[in-house]
Amino acid sequence: MIEEQIDFDKAVQAVIKWVRKNSNWGETLLIVTGDHETGYLNGPGSDPTWEPIVNNGKAILPGMAWYSGNHTNSLIPFFSIGFNAQSFKQYANLIDPVRGAYMDNTNIAQVIFQLLESQ
């Protein structure tokens, strides 16, 4: 899992480097998210209450446990940078008591279609 995350981070950095060299953020929109969460990854002892993942320090795996082998309804991160990235903020009108404002994932496509139609 750690190696895949490192490779994913390198892929995002490669896109950012490419945009800076070959394009610009005024004409490029980068979105980083996923379509769902899987596994209910949380801290150890999270059943029936959810405990935070434990930071065990640098170069030591965190204290964690998987609580599902399937897709879940947990929130996932959403990041955007560049051309009209701020357009997504208006859709972050739902509130999670822990993570704060978030948007329904179907709004991502709505914003992208609106941006394409405005071109």
C-alpha cells in the first residue's frame, strides 16, 4: 500500500511538472480524487467507535486496521488546482462533523461539464 501511494504521488508531481513546463494553470485543471473509499481504514480498536490512525513516527507503519473489505460511504479527499478550480467550492455545501464542508461526488461531473460548455 505504501509503495502504491508513493507511485501515485510521483505521478501527480509529474503532471504538475509537465504543466509548468508545457502549459499553465490558466488553461489546465488538475483534479485528484477517487470514486469511493474501500476498507474503513481507521485506528486500532475502532469498533464500535472510530479511533484515529496512530502516528508511530517516521519510517514506522502507523497503527491502523481495516474494518471492511468492500466499498464504503466514507468521505474521500478532493483536490483541484488550476483553471476554474474554485468552481468546485460552491458545491461543498454539505457538512461532516469531523472533516467539515464536502460535496457530493456527482457535483464533480457537473462542474466539469459546465466548464467545458463555457469554452
